[in-house]
Amino acid sequence: GRQQWLEHCIPLEQIFRFRAGEVRYMAQAEQTFELLVLSGDDRAKLLPILRSVRDVFASKIVVPFMSHCSAEDRALLLRRGADDVLHLGVSPEEGAARMAALVRRQTWMAIRQVEADRTINRAAAAAAELRWLCGGPIGPQGRQVLAALFGNMGRVVPHMALTSAARTSDHWPSDRQLHVIICGIRKHLRPQFVIDTLR
């Protein structure tokens, strides 16, 4: 039956008896689980439990497990927020693999989100430094050139590197345009910083 399937699929499980509105259950779930298996055969009871869990833990993986589940029941549970639906027609090995895949995907997404947040924070910090360094209206190309200079402070930056920094999606600046951009930066640069032009 369902219990034997679960014991074979999830050898280390913790079971909580859910009662609607029970705060203790929700607190335990928040601290303990990445994935919740909702085991039961009464669809009418599963749906409000699924809704309650989804309302509180939008990011938790939730997988209802039933002895028998029609295609219509599976579709309904998935529409109501389940990440997958398992039943006795699925082998415990496949069930374990499907749940592991869900956890892996969520872990990968969490890592990607952390990396994206770090990139955004670094970009915000760099933008703040550039605004402090040069507070005037220098435009997007000016900010790109200033970023290239700032990232190589104290070193010679090749002309081609600055031209590349100032390019847009469909335009490479001429020598004269690059000169105008750098003059604009110099005009608003803090006095303790200098851009030297080497011949």
C-alpha cells in the first residue's frame, strides 16, 4: 500500500498529522523540509492542505501521493500548485528519482539566484563608485569608458579597449568621438583624479 511505497522510496521520513490552521505543523515544515509529500487518497482533503501549504510556502516543493490517481486528478492537483503527483502505479525508484530531480532543480535555481543577486549588487556598487568618481551627465558611452578606466586605474588602457568600451550594438566610435567622450568625462571628474593621454 501507500505506506510500504513511502518506506521504500523515502527511508528517512518524518510524518506530521496536519490539521487546518495548525501553526506548529507549518513551523516544522519551514525548518525541516525542502520537499513535502502529501500522502492521502481523499482528494477533497488534499486540495485544502495543498492550498494551505502553497499560501505559506510558495517556494516549497509539494508532491501529493495517492494510491490511485486518474489523469484528471493529477491535472487538477498540478493546476492547484503541486510540483508533481505520484501514485502506486509509479515505482518507488522512479518516484525517488523524480523527487530528487525536483530538489536538484530547485537547488540549481537557488544557486543561480544567489549568483544573479551578487552580480546585481556588484553592478550597483560599481555604478555608485562611478557616480562618486564622476557626478556629471556623461551618458551611457561615457560611463562605459569610465568603467574601463576605473577598472584599470594606474595602468595604461589601450586605445582599442576604450573604443570597444564605447561601442554600441551597431556603432563603433571614431577617434574623434572617443576624444569627445573622454573630454566629457574629464569635465566632470573629481579633481583628485586625472586621465592622461599617452601618445
